[in-house]
Amino acid sequence: MRALGIALALVAGPVGAADLTAPLPAIRAWHGASEALVAKAGDPWITPAEAAGFVTTPDYAATRAYVDRLTKASPLLRQRVFGHSAQGRDLIVVTATKDGAALDPKKPLVLVQAGIHAGEIDGKDAALMLLRDIAVRGKDGLLDRVNLMVVPIFNADGHERSGAFNRPNQRGPANQGWRTTAQNLNLNRDYLKADTPEMTAMLGLIVAADPDLYLDLHVTDDIDYQYDITFGFNGWNHREARSPAIGEWLDHRLRPAVDAALTAGGHIPGRLVTAKDGRDPDGGIVDDVTPARFSNGYGDLRHLGAILVENHSLKPYRQRVLGTYVLLEATLAAAAAQGSDLKAAVAHDRAARPAAVVANWKPSSDPSDTIEFKGIAHTSFISAASGRQEIRWLGTPVTLPRLTVFHDVRDGSI
């Protein structure tokens, strides 16, 4: 999600003119139970990414074609256009339900959004696999007590501005979309401004659908670590949240279920991580209260259970997509199993009328606590690209038993 400097570069010196690939750290071998989710070659419902061995991701037209075929084949799925991009492309949402045209308000509704940053497209390919398995591969039981809505490509124009070098420090897919829209605006900074037609459409969808959970799927290129999938929300570990009851449900009900499912699938889940200083990875991480210009901060402000998911860019694309699938399926299962408690939390926070809502936060200059952190070994070098000291990741796992955490504090200066 955060482009903290491609110059954190993984480059030790000048790259030859004929060498057009970024010199990334060695790939760590990975195998997990979630590999069983991949369709076999020749399966008539194999997704485009699976068929390509997760080397590439389908373009907008191929994605639409697969969704069209899937929705025509299953009464459980339907799609509609909920808006248009700046260049006029349809923004589609796929609804998976057993309720027919009118969704049962007693069931929790989970809204999943992929491709707000179109180069970070893991969520699209994971969601297509999950929709396929719900529609035609026997996982329709997931919909018995929960409904699902999927926006496979939010930043549709950026998705089509595809290239091999849009995210050079990301390991796949080979064709990566652009971060911003055709208007060069970042959708994940637009929730309060609504400067873009895409965001205007998304906010309209959220108001009309009124989901209980909202998942925003990303890929981070922040510091390296062993975790292949991280996620976060305001209220983690009893920290600040503008929707405290929802934050408690996410922390006590959803997080353990998702962690357990990911671990069983062979993944390493972790908390959403931001380095205090990207050039000093051992100097600590920031546990911030996400502001409302971001998806999970906006959801917290409007009393919607919002989760920001960040896969790690140096993990292989196949591994990242499968981890996202597991997270999505586990979220549906948790919402179904504990839907009444989730809806009660939403109702509680919406009924509250606090005298003031804190809008401004700043990182504490003093350490708050420590955590055990599954990191990756690194060294420093003087980069020929930036002319300053940078970090080279070595790919070797290390455990930091007491990594410092800096919490946000209320900013009384504003």
C-alpha cells in the first residue's frame, strides 16, 4: 500500500542495461495446505490467474468475461454496475447470496474490495477463485448465514495502465496495474474528499448496501518480514477506535478465527505493520490510529467493521493470492457464526452519541510497548541509485523478541 521508497532498494550497485529485472532477495520455498485450493489444469472453471500459473493476472476484459460466465452459470451470483471510472469503464459488484433479489437484513453482509491500488491485485484473483467455489464447487454453504459482495476491480483505469515495472519491488504478477486513477488521484486517500467518480460510486454503494464488514485488499512494499499476510483495524489490542464495540468484535472474534485459518493453511499472519523509519527496520513500528481518508479509518468513523489487508510484496504471487482466499473464507465463516454479535456491535456504536470525536493523532516520540516480531535479516549499503545508505534484505528469517512499538497519541496542537 505505502510506497515508502523504491530506493529502499534492493539494488547493490548499477544495473546493466540488459538487465530489466529488479534484483530481489532469494525466494524462500513455501508450501501450505492452501495449495489444495488451486484448480487443476483443464478444469472448465479454472480462473485466468490459475491457468497462467499465477504468473499473470487477467486484464479488465478477461476479468469481466470470467465474471459474466460465472454469474450466468449460477443463481447464487449476480452482478451489477454501481458506477463508472473517470475514463468510463464500468465498476461492477458481484453479490453472492441465497436470498434472491432482497438480501436478508438479519444476515451479516461482507463487502470485499480489490484493486483500489491496481498494482496490488491479489484480492481480485483470490475473490474470483472463492466466487467460483461458492457458485459451482460446493462451497455454497458459506452463504447460509452470511451474504457477500465483491468489487473485483475498484481502480479500473489504473488496472488497465498495466506494465512490468509499475512495482519493481513486488514479486508478481508480471503485469501490474498503476497505483492511481486516470486523474492521477489515490483512491485510498479519497474517502473524505470524494474527488473521484470512483469514490463517489463506492460511497454510494456502501450507503445503499450498508455492509457490516468491509475488507480492503492491498499489497505492501514496506520493510521485509516473515509474515506473508497482515491485516489491521482501529481497535487492535484494545487500542483506540471510534467504533469501540466493532473494534472489540474484530479483535476478539474475527482476528483469532482468521489467524487460525491462515496458520492452518500454511501462512504466517501478522498485524498490519508500518516502520517508524524504513531505513532503520529494527528501530520499531508504529501502531497508528488510521485516519478517515483511508478505508479502514473511514469505516471506523462511520461505524462499519473495516479491515485493511496487506500482503507482502516480496512473497510470491501464488502464495499471496492463496493467503487472501483463506482470509476471505475465514471472514465469511466468522461473520456467519457470530453474526448476531457483530450486528449488535454495529448497532451499539451507531446508537452512541459521544460529545466529541478525536480526529487528529500523531505518533508518540516515546516507546509504548514491545512485541515479538518475525523479521528478515538485512544489511546496509551505499546505493548508487540514491547516493545514501539503504537496506538490503537478505531473505533469512530472524526473530526480534522485543521490537519497540510506538502508539499514536491525541494531537492537542490542532
